[in-house]
Amino acid sequence: MASFNWKKFLLKLVNQLVPVVIMMALLGACTLWVPQRMPGFKVADYSHSHPIVDQTMTTAVAAAIMLIYPFCFLVLHCMFVAYQMKRVNMRVLVYWWDKTWCAMFIAFFFLTLSEFLKRYVGGCRPNFFAMCQPVWEPVNNFTTVDGALYVTEYNCSNTEDHGESARSFPSGHSLFAVYLFTATALLLETHNEVNKSQDPTWATRVMLQLFLTGIVGPALALTRYTEYYHHWWDVLIGIILGYIAVFLMLTLERVFVKDPRNLPHEAEHPPFICQ
């Protein structure tokens, strides 16, 4: 049996990390140097006059889920693969890393895309007045639109939520709720040809998939609208972007990830020699 080729394996890791580092650099540059667009608003506009309510999923919780949850689930999934193969070997470990990389790269790509859209497009949140508490001078700082005063230059007296009040489009929470839970549901597949009548976990996996993809992800996305942090179109675009992210993740997996259960036996093929 050929020995594991560590040189090619490490070269592969470096090649995979380069695009992730580029995405992280773009995200950091956007956060540090791209100013948040502060759009104008109509005075007494009801669509921006909703109160601030407690969030089902705060930004901190969403970030923790995005970074920790996929890794934990992938570890459990790969433990399941190892159990089916009756051993843990480099095939399973590289499989775990490749799937993690696909999910991680797509997550950073869409996180960067979402940040650019929020800063360049943005828009007043439904609770804009409560978050921003805008103040403006009544001279030369507004126009009239549809018979209402439209303010173009103002300051937020609530400096803590100054930028957040104008980051309505798109809904990043909706994007990643759909992406993470749909991706998790897809991981429940065993990735091999198993007769359903002989697979005792088939019915359970189908129910979990329906629950995660049809209820949990869209339900979390919907709370962004019901809690007045996003307009309905922000949530809709976030959901669409989430499903696009899932499609791109699956496309990457089809190209880069090799399921160890579908590879030739190690005696016939050296394990994980990068080609």
C-alpha cells in the first residue's frame, strides 16, 4: 500500500485556503473602507416607523451559528461515514475537510456579497426611526416627494445604531438561515445507492430534511420581517440568495469532493494522493 503523500496534501490545503483568504480580505476591506450609504426618507413614513423589538436571532447568534454549526454537523456526518466504513482513515478526514471548505468558501463569498449590497444599496429598515432617531436642519435639507417632506441630509442621534438603521437590503439573516439549514438537510443524505427498504434511517432522514428545509430556515427568515428588521422584499431576496448559495455549494462538491465510500479500496488505490 502506498504511503500518504503529505506534500501534495499540504499543497492542496494551501491552494484551497487562498480563495478563502481573498474573500476574507475583501470582506475586511469592505467593512473598513466602504462607507455605509445613508438613504433619504419621508417624514412620518409609516413603513419606517415600527418599534424595536427583541430579535429571534441576533447578529451575534447568527455569526456563531454560521461559524460553529456547520463544523459540528460535518464532524458528526463524517463520524457517520466512518462508522459505515468501519474505520477512520485519511479518506474520511480529507472528505471532512473538502466538504468544510466548500461550505466555508461559499459562506464567505455570500457574506462578502451581502456586505457590499448592504453598504452600496442598503435602505431604511422598517424600524429606521426608532433605531436612528434622525435629526436634521429644516433649511435646504429636504425636498417634497408625493406631497411629503423627503429628508436627504440628517444625523442619527442614536449613534450606536447609526449605520445599522440603513442596512435593510438584503436580509443577511434570511440568506444564511436558508443556506445553513438547507445545506444541513442535504448532508443527511448517505451519498450512496441504498435500497430504501433496507435503510432503517431513510424515513427519519426524510422527515429531518423536510423539517430543516421547509420549516426552520424559512421560519427564521420570516422573523426578520415580523420583527420589523427587514421589508418583505429584503427577506425574499435573502431567501433566493440562500438557495443560490446552496446550489453553488453543491456544484463545488460535485467537482472537488470525493466520497470515500465510492472510491476504490485502499489496496487498489493509494488513499488521497492529490491528482
